[in-house]
Amino acid sequence: MTQAMASKVWAAHLLTLFPEMFPGPLGHSLAGRGLKKQLWSLDCHNIRDFATDKHANVDAPPFGGGHGMVMRPDVIGRAIEHLQDSLPDSHDTAFVYPSPRGRLLDQKMARQLSQKDGMVIVCGRYEGLDQRAIEHYQLEEVSIGDYVLSGGEQAAMVILDAVVRLLPGVMGKEISHLEDSFETGLLEHHHYTQPRDWKGLEPPEILLSGHHQNIAKWRAENARDITASRRPDLMAAYMAKKHLDTEDKD
């Protein structure tokens, strides 16, 4: 799906060697419905279109020797500058390069990116992108985890899904994502639904009480217990922030 770059909707632009991989999963569920409703737009640009030789080469052997190939800065540069020239001067666009060396994607970053006007994602391949292009265009390196993928396209899908679901109207009720894991600094509480009796197991009685204040208290305590047992690092950060907030009030 292609939208005009000057559109007021949140705009995603992908530089990739495999535009046919998109929208992929982004064309389904929440992101897909948002795309159809034009709550956000997705444009894919083939990096090879910006190569100048007859073979449309986008990579070359690394200086200093070694295995693999490196994506050329001149080709990527032309692609990025083409997008830069197409965006309005007032457009607040994030330029992102998925990389295992980057800052780890978290909910705070996803929310920050959702508050921009859009995002350009440069999808790397081979051994990665020439460092000069990363530095010259001030690409923000973003990692989705401590592992290596065959290319940046899969990481781009994860980044976009995390961001797009936060855009106004995509989820329907904003309160839904405000209760997600990491939004409050804690992992999310347990969930239960029908049937009430399943294989002899029933949900906690408090959830059937109809007492909203007690239910909220149980969920908060459950979230803290889960976080403490599964992610003590998150719990420590949560308690430290809570301590600072208390000191500020004093």
C-alpha cells in the first residue's frame, strides 16, 4: 500500500533489498486494520533502484579483508537523500537502522517513535552497512534482542508493530495498551476468561467479586510478583524509580 509522503498520517518508509517481504505480518491484525483505515502508511523502496552500474550492485568486499560483503554507502546515501528530499521540511521523521549493536528496543522507545511524524528504516543485509553512512546520516541503530538475523527486514517488522499499535485509533481503546507489560515498568498481570471451570481449575475468586478496587489491587500485586520472579532487573528499576518519586514528593 502506498501513501503520499506528505500525508498527515504516521508514515513508514522502508529501504530494503526485498520490498516483496512487506507488508507481511503488518498487513494483518491491528497493524493491518490500521493500514487499511489509513491510520498509518507504508512505502517500500528497493535499494537496488539507487545503484548506478549495469548489475545494480549494492555491496562490495570490506576494506581490510574478511568474510562477507558490506553495503555501499554511496548507494544507501542516494536512497536516503531521495527520501529526505521528498519529506516536508517540518516532518519529524526518525531514521532507524536495525542492528544488533544498537540501543535495545523497549516500550519507552516505541512510544517515542509513535509520537514522531513517521520513520525511515534502512534494512541492512550481508555484513551490514558501511559505518560512514550510519554516521553521516545519523542513523539510530536499534536492536530487537541479543541475536543476529539474516537481514533487517524482520527486525523492521517488529519495530513497526511495536510502534504502530500505539498510534491513535489503531487499538481502538487507548486504555488497552496502557495496561501492557512495560508501560508501568512492570510485567503484565495474569488474565482469565470463560469457562469459569476448566479442567477443574478456576480463576482467582477476587476476579469474580465485582469489586473493582480490590480487583485493581490484586492485579497490581500480581504484576509486581511476576516481575520480581521473572525480571528482577525490571523490579529493581521499578522500585528505584518509585523511591525517587517518593523523595520528590517529600
